[in-house]
Amino acid sequence: MNTIGYFEIQSTNPEREVKFYSALFGWKFTRQEFVPIEYYGIETKTIRGGLLKRPAPVPSPPSGTNAFVNSVEVENFDKTRELILQNGGQVALPKFAIPGKCWQGYFLDPDNNTFGIFEVDSKAK
């Protein structure tokens, strides 16, 4: 126990973010009609999640994040970065090495939510 078992993404335009994350990571989204707000369950290969209609305004740039930031392990950092950019995302912090561990970087989705990606590589420096 005491491990993260569920994550949520907030969005001012949920359909747009459903398309973004589906194209990027192949996640499957299912509209949850029994929830009293616009809400989608997210199926990934490892962790459960949800995407919901944002209940409050997006903080104005250049505000820092106001929630947990999750990083997704990917097979190829550079290919995933290109997919992010092709699907309307932006670079927030370019690729950098965690020496001996991985390549890490941070991005913004089309609704300015921060998320990270990392590629495990013991030779990263």
C-alpha cells in the first residue's frame, strides 16, 4: 500500500486531451456517465486514471504546477517528444540526463498541464 494507484488529469476541453493522450500513449478512454461531471476513465498498461472537466480556471502562465506531476516511462524519448509536439504539446523542460538512470524531460499538454516522460538508460550522462 502507500503507493500511487490512480491519477487524474484536468482539462478545460476533455475531448481534446482524450485525443492527445490517446495519440501519444495509446491510452483508452471511457466516458463515465454515472459521474455528475464530464469524466473519462483511463486504461493504461499499469495504472488506473481519469480525465475530468477542469473545475477551476487554469493558472495563468508562467505559474508553476499546482498538482502532482507524473512522468511516463517511454521506449524512445526522442520519438515520443516528436509525437508530443505533433499533437499540440510543448516542451516545458528539455531532455536532460539523470546520470546512470534515464533521460527525462517535461512537457505541457494542449491545456497546459505539466507531465514528464523518461527513457531508462544506464548510460545516460
